[in-house]
Amino acid sequence: MKFQKGNTIGKGRPKGSQNKVTREIKQGFEALLHNNVEKLQADLDALEPKDRLQALTNLSKYILPTLKQSEVSLDAQVNGVSDEVVGDILEGLKRSKK
């Protein structure tokens, strides 16, 4: 039966909560990783540094939250700052993106 607007009997699962299957799968995967930490470390140690870094980067996607890209805008009409200083700031920003 479809949820009907105005239903006061059942409010459903709270927003953001996981269903039982998702929770069980995550717990099982965590147990699998926990029981194989030494093997995983040995496998990572056997990789070349470049491949090890790539593997860790790929795994981090599942652990660390993805950061949203943000843009920085700079108004050219900043009081008391010369064009040379603004240019230096922009060059520094360009170098930091590399």
C-alpha cells in the first residue's frame, strides 16, 4: 500500500536511517576487513609505491566524505591593494591547484 498524505498511524523510517539489509551488509563488510587487516597490509606493502598510492586513493573514496569543489572569486576593485599584489595572489592560487 502506498503511503498516503496525512497518515498519522505509521510515520515510516526516520530520514537518513538505513534499512536492515544495508546495515547488515555494512557490518559484514566491516568484519571482513577487520579480520583481514594484516593480509590487506601485506598486499599493499607488496605493491609498487605508485600502485599503493592509487589503491589507497581508491579505497579512501569509501571512507572519507567527498568534498564539494568550491570556487573563489576575487573582486578586482579591492581597496588599497595594487594590481601587482592581486596578480601575485592569483599566481599563488594557480600554483596551488597543480
